[in-house]
Amino acid sequence: MKFGGTSVADQDAIRRVTAIVRQQIERQPSTEPPPVVVVSALSKVTDGLLQVAGFMERGERDQAIARLGELADRHVAIATLVIDGERLAAVVRDLRAEFTATSDMVHALASLHEVSPRLMDAIASTGELASSRLLAAALADSGVPTAWVDAREVLMTDAEYTCAAPDMAGTSARSLDRLAPVAARGEVAVLGGFIGATRDGVTTTLGRGGSDYSAAIFGACLDASEIQIWTDVDGMLTADPRVVPHPRLVPQLSFAEASELAYFGAKVLHPSTILPAVSKNIPVRILNSRQPNLPGTLITAEARPSEGRLTALACKRDVTVIDITSTRMFMAHGFLRRLFEVFERFKTPVDVVTTSEVSVSVTVDDARRIEPIIEDLRGFAEVSQEPEMAIICAVGEDIHDDPMAFGRAVSALGSIPLRMVSQAASRRNITFVLKDVDVPEAMVRLHDEFFGTTN
């Protein structure tokens, strides 16, 4: 059971989570082990910790320490409202210790005016370490047998700080060693998401949104019967409600569909979450912690047939299109290999690709290394870039059975200019690249065409 930051934002949210966990234990068969709970940092806390890092880079040590004090006080204030007695004193001591350790780092390193990726992970991990301690104490205080577990002692990763990759073999061994005994005692293990450690014990993170991924990793390592992602929406929707008014709930979809939607911008699920679940064929359920009695969305290996052929729409904003043109490309063996080696060298993934005889167009959503990428590409081709673009992806397992789906999608967009159009070999999605400013109208038109009016 993974709970996101908005699900533990304040004392009322934490009380809801404790009730949800208690209900889960009561509902499941007595032969089932108790759930493992993974929790994100409290809402907005990771942003606050990134502010701390920004203060350090500017040499503003006092501001950094003051911000940490505010974050510590917020956790302590919530603890005093949901926990009583000796347990309160213990968790307050632990919370203060977590933030004091981070303050000590700031004291020691703020004068460097530089925050390395390794230091960034150490700072960012404070949020999950604190929230998991707080939730574990709240669960115990509500009568749930609970054990706090330091996620860094379970989730083993490589040393790619700020975006570490899990070592599944090492994590599986540690899960059996650290988590299985907790379940055997009938206790709920509570861990922070998003954080891990190298084999040598150096703190790492999986990147923003990585708590979903953590939960799926632990679920796969423990052969869980289900992975639950508790958030602040009712489940996977047919479109982003911030873009399309009144989207519909998707009751069930496939692993493949969920992966496509998550990768192309569906915020309710981290793009990597599905991978560990697929490896063990473990169902993933998305649920709303504010309305726990709703059925949510079930993600399984097989999708439920959809009458409209499409399952959902997703959009990825703030994308850049890069055009690479060269007459030397024409029938030239190795040109594409050379081109994509540049993106690999700068660790920048490409989302959409279209080609012609003498040109290639690609989209990237990470603009940090675009300038050196373009400089390298200009060594063998003419290159131009077009920022402020976006990707809209229409996803559905049944698209390949509907020869009219592609035509309906293009017709629905009408006069909206399309920069690139692509349909994957799996024929599971139709992808459009267009100006970012046109996204709201394009999404509403597509949603009206395939799911009915949004008014």
C-alpha cells in the first residue's frame, strides 16, 4: 500500500490513512500477511527541501537552516495531533534527529556554494524518512502492530544520484531479510518511498515521483497479491482533469496501456511503476485515499474491452522538437546509429521519432542538455529546434481492431496544426506533436470524439 504526499498532507489525512490500513487488515483473510506500507514525503515537503538546496548553492546558510526548522516544526505539530503519550515523545525525538542531521550537513557544506547530486539525495531523503516515522507512530498509536523500517536498508540501487536504478537482486534479498520477518510477526512494515542506498550504504533517490516505483519494487520482491497506489484522485481517468473538464474513470486497463499513459504524462502513476508488477504479474490498483470506498482503477495483464476503442488520453507538456537534416543521410548506413548515440551520450531520452529520406525529427522533454546535443549533431548535420511543443497520446489496446480510429482522431483535431504524427508498431497508441498552446483545445476535441462531450 503506497500513500502519496497529499494522502499524508496533514493530521486529518494521516487519520484517514490509519483507518484505511486498519480496514485493509480487517478485510483480508487471517492467513494473509499484513500489508507493507510505503509513504511519500508530506505534501510540499520535497519542494521545501529543494529550496534548502537552493539556499545552500547561494551560500544562504541561515535561510537553509531556518527552512529546515519550519519543516521539522510542521512534522512535530502534526505528530502532537495524532499521537499520544510516550510514543509521541519518541517520534518527536526521531523527527528532530532527522532534520538535525540534515541541518548539520548544511552547516558543514553551505560554504561550498555547490550541491552535488549525492548531497541533493541526502537532503531530499529527509522528507520520506520523516513521513514514514510519523505514519508508523500514528499507526501504532491507533492499535495497528507496526514496525518502522529504514528504506535505505532494503532498496539497493546503483550510484546514479537523483535518478538511481534499483538493483532488483540485491533488493529482493534484503526484502526477504528485513521485511518478511516483520510480516511474520504480524506487523505492518512502514517505509519511505523514493529513497534507497548503494551497496556501500550511500543514500540515493529514484527521482521525483519515485515512491510509486518503490512500492512496486517492494511488492514484486515480496510476491505481493496486489500493489495499491493511494492518491487524491478516483483512479486513472480518460484525460487530465486539469486540461479536460469532467473526464471519466477508467475502471480497468492493461499493464501496456498504463505504461503508455504514464510515460506520456498521466500524472496519477509514475512511468516506472508498472515494470516490477509486470515481471511478477501482480495487479496494481489506483485508489483515492479521500474516498476509500470507491473501486478505483485495476491494472492487470489483460485489458477489459473498451467500447470506444480508446482507453484514455495523455499529454506531455514543455517538449522540444529537434530537426536533423543531412543529404548524407540518404541511404547512408550508420547515420541513425550516429545520431542516437549523441542522445545516449548526454543521457537524454527521445519520445517520438519521425523520419524521411534526408531528415529526422525527434522530441525530448528534458531540455537541460539540448545545447550540447545540438552542437554535437551539427558536426554531421543541419539542426534546428522548436521549443514550447507538446505530445498528445491516444491509447487503447483495441485501436488495431478499429481501422477508423486514426482517421477519427485526425478529423477531430480539424484545423489544429500538427507538427508530427506517429502510430507505434504495437498499434496501441496514436501520437500527435503540436504546439503547447493548442493542447487544451486538442484534448477536448479528442475526448469529445471518443468519450462523449465534456460539458
